[in-house]
Amino acid sequence: MLDKVVARSAEKITVLNPVGYPPKVQRRTASARLETLDGKTIYLIDCRFDDSIELLKQVQAWFTTHMPSVTTKLVSLSNYYGHDDPKTWEEIKANGDAAIIGVGHCSTCAPATATHAINLDTKYGVPTVAIHTEKFDKVVKSVAKMAGLANAPCVFVPQPVMGKSATELAAYVNGKDPIRGQPVMQGIIEGLTQGLASEAVVADRSTPRLVDPDTEENLHQLFLDNNWTDKLPIVLPTQERVAAMLAQTSRKPDEVVGRMQPTANRGLWEYTVEKVAVNAVIAGARPEYFPVILALAASGVSARGSTSSSASAMVVVNGPIRHEIEMNCGIGAMGPYNHANATIGRAYGLLSQNLQGGSVPGETFMGSIGNNYTYNSITFAENEERSPWEPLHVQKGFKPEQSTVTIFYGCRSTTFSLGLREKYWQEHVRDMLRGTDAITGPVLLLDPITANQFIDRGGFDTKKKLIRWIWENATMPAARYWDLQLVQNYRYPRATYGEEPLATKLKAAATEEINVFEEKDVNVVVVGGEANGYWQIMGANERAVVCIDDWR
């Protein structure tokens, strides 16, 4: 008997590769470098994130002291750092000789800063150097490679920049690059004046369909070592298991489902129905769950976003499929215990990391503290039968007999309460709303008991009435609102660019109460088994609603 067990463990098996298909890289050519900076005009471009401009002021001061013949012009991007800014690029091309842009010091602003620098350099012909903090070394190198200029000039300073004094930032500028070991300003000057080293041609890469045959034990270790798992045990995706998954959809295995990336500017990876099936098997999902998992993949929304804020996804399933696959919408729906809830959410996370080219801390995942919700993407079904209102998918324009998945993203802030008191319930709800981060909308997750209390206390016999009340009562004095760091990073630049209703809010007096959220960003979901009237508000934005029936 022991000999048979040993023989089976040594038997080699074949499994499918779970990784998506990378985008093709188009090589780009940097502009000619300057022979000297003497007498030149250099633009210092503030990316408008977390005190970037304060560090650039110290770069400007360095030039004033050490290279007075250089003229520097300090400008800020016209909008949020994630937007292209051709008007500013044209100004620099017409009036400047070179540019320095920074500071990339978050998981989204670092790729954006790298991309802006490469575009200004290769498309507008302006020699450009990007400044980033050391934590994003691997991130910006990956972005530069995918953008076709792997050796794009950049320098690094210590993390953090936010909140540092002028003296501390001057020490950064006058100190050494913590990645390269050379003085920061030497790296900047060389990046603007020295020709770039020749690059190796980036070959088109393809992802093999199969993994080399090996023993079960070795394959489990391979998946673990290659970061193809969430570090929990997996089910190996044999051809038989993947075929069983594929039998649950009418779509062809080689049909492209969508494209995904961990953060903007990283490059969209492509994936097929079969690739999604491989990841569904790895997660331990049953074949009958596959249409839901395909719908999630079709959204193109990553459950493994790279954001340093450690955001997570939340998935709400509606319609008849809830009962067909026995999802939980009652007691414990948002927790463990239900196989469909747990494995569908896990599959969403695994397909996200594998089909987008990875989710590796320090490289393609930069969540500073992480988020335990990412293990199963908070996946549950709405309790439509016990809700006093129309279900979420009907509210979004679908028919009751249709099945959908709604994806929310954020899940970094949660406020929690029990029921609604008779006397001060409105004040209590307002307090909870102020505890929700201001850049993600509030999603009210209500046990049916609490949903009915909102009708009894407030007369909200429709979701629309409750949502309007939430929007009207989620307010804050304007000065406090605009002083929030997240608002400064993501809302203020757009307000200055004239985007409404932010531009109007910016004109409000310091003590004037203004709406924290937009009405369209408020959502209500009924879930729970009426064990008690507990409820919570989750800070999360709706990102997509996908019809599951299209993927059966």
C-alpha cells in the first residue's frame, strides 16, 4: 500500500497556466539630451500629490544656489495627476529646454508621473527626468518597460514626502538617491544631459497554455513560488477540471473575455474564457458558479488594484442565480460558511492577480497596510425577498428575472451601528456618514430589520427617498472638507479645473456646510438574516454592473 502511495505522489501530471497574456510593447525613442544646462530653461512640474510641490521648491532652490545660469519655472498640472495635460506639455515644448516632474510617491501617482515623463520626452521632444520616492522603484521601472522606454531617466528620494519640513526636503534634494547611491541632483543633471544607454529589444512574449508536467507536490510549490496563489491551498487546474468549468458556459474557450491592469499606465493584459476557468478551478469554485466568475472577469475591474490605500472589491449578486447556486444572503452572508460566496470571491481575486500580470507586494501591489477583505472580495447575495425596496439590480435598470453582479471598489472605511433610535437617529446616521472616507461613496448595508426601521422612522418607502436623504445629510464645513488629504489629492485639482459640482463647492465659505458625496454615489443593499438590526456603511464606489446571463 505504501509503495502505491509513493508511486502516485511521484506521478507527473499536467495543469494549465493561470497567467494572462501581456500587452505588446512598442519601443519608444527618447529625445536628444542637452549638451549643457547653462542658460537653459527647465520646467519643474508638480504632479499635485501630497506636497510634491514642496520638494520641487527645494530643487528650484538648489539650481538658484548651484547653477544660477539656469532658469527654472515651477508649474502644476492643470488637473488630477491621472489626466493627460497636453496644454502644459505644449507650453513646455514652446518655452522650455527640459523638464523635471514629480513626485511619484503613491501606487497611482508614480505610474502616472512616469508616464507623463515618458510622453513629454518621446512625444514632445523635451528631455525629462521624473522624481519618485524609493518605495516605487520597481513599480516605475515596470511601467517604463511596458511604455517602451525601459531606461527612462528617473531619480529617487526617500519616502515620505508628505508632511516633511522644508529643511527635511532640502536634505532629500542635497542627499543621495537611496536606490542608485549617487547624489540626487547629479542623477537629474545626467538624466537631462547624457545620452541614454541602448536598450535591448523587448521581444513579444506569450504565455504558454500548459505548465511543464510535474508531481502534484512540485506543482503546488511552483504555483506558490510564482505568486499564482493568495498563499492559501489551491486546487490544481488539470485539463479535466478546467473542462468541467468550461462546460457551464456557451462561450468558446479561446474567446477574449476582457483586459485588466493593477493600476493605470501599467498596460492592459488580455485573457480568454479558458484562462478565467483555470483561475476558477484554482480557487476551488464549483463549475455551476462559472457564469458569475466570467461576469466578474468581463468587468475589467481588478480586485487586486495596486493602490497604496489598500482598497478592496465588494461583489453583490442579484437575481435568480442566487438560489440556483445556493448563495447566502441571510445570516452570515458577508462572512465565511457559504461555499459559493467564498469561492466566487476568491476566484475573482485570483483571476485579477494572475490575468493582469501579477499582484506582488512592492512590485505590482503597493497597499501600504493591506486589506483582509481581498481574500474573498466581500462577495454575497442581496436579500431581495426580505427587502422592503426594489433590489439593487432593478434599481440599476435590469429586470427582476435577470441575474447580475455589481462590483464596488474601496472598502477602506466602515462605520457600524445597531438599529435606529427614536430620538437621535438622524444625528447618529450623520456621525456615521462623516466617518466614511470622503472620496468613496457610502454603501448602506442594511439588515432587513434596519431597512424597515428606515421606513418606520423616516418614511423612506423607496430607496430613492433614502438615498436623497443620505446625500442631503452627509455634509461638512467647506474648510474641513477641503483640508482632508484625500480630497486635496483627488478632488481639489479637478475643482480648480472647473469640474462640477466640485468647482461650486470650492467657492463655498469656510463654515458653509457642503455635501460630502454626490447623490449618484450613494447605494443601499439589504443583506442579513434578521438576527438583529445591525448595519454598517461601507465606503466604496460602484465600478461595474454585469449581466451574468450573458455568460451562461
